[in-house]
Amino acid sequence: MKKYIYGTVLIAVIVACSIFLSRPPEVGERIKPMTLAITFRFPEGYEFTRGAPFVLTWRVETPKGILSVPVVERNFNPFISPFPLVFSPMPGSQSVILNARLYYCHKSSRMCFQDDFEVHVPLNLDGTQAMPWIWDITPKKT
């Protein structure tokens, strides 16, 4: 009796393994990386603070309002203009949300500030992989 049970279990394991290993690979929609060429623009009289630790994070938003996890851009330097942000949006993404911590100074008063800025950039759905974006920075009033 035990031979039949062990034999049945062995055959079931072999069939399950063969089904699992012979299934076709999952083919999903390939995510092509996009480049967002960001140009930062301050009002006249303001400029970036040299040597400050700038931070840029991004995440994408789908039509249902689902947001991806924020990703930090490690090579961010606002002095590079335009700054090339390369990212891979989720399939169906409609916008990328950028968050930047910027350090800037007012030239005439020589006062320096640090603020966080956020912008929603609608994604180009026509298939182009490079997209220019001018980010007009408006200093916050205190």
C-alpha cells in the first residue's frame, strides 16, 4: 500500500515540476527609460548656492492615482543645464512628480534660503524618449 502512495506522490511531483518548468516565460510590457531634460529657472536676482547639498527625488503617477515609491537621483546637480533625469515609468504612467530641495541666494540682499519644491510633469505619450522641461522656481515668501 505504501508503494502506491509513494508512487502517486512521486508522479504528482514530477508532473508538477514538468508543468512549472515547461511554461512559457512571462512577457510583460517592456519599460523603456525616458530622459527628462530639466532646466531650472529662477526669477532675476536669484541664483543657486554653490557647494550646497541639493536633493532631487521623483516618482510616477498612474491614471488611477497610484504613486510609485520615491527614488533619489544620486547624480543631481542643478548647475548642469539641462539636467538629464533618466527614469523608467510604470506602464500607463501619466506624470512624473519631482521633489527638489534647493539652496539659493538673493543676489542683492545676499540672503540665502533652502526650500522644497514640487512639480507634476505630464509624460509625453507619443513615444519620444527625451523630453525637455523648464522648471520655473518661485522663491517662497516669508
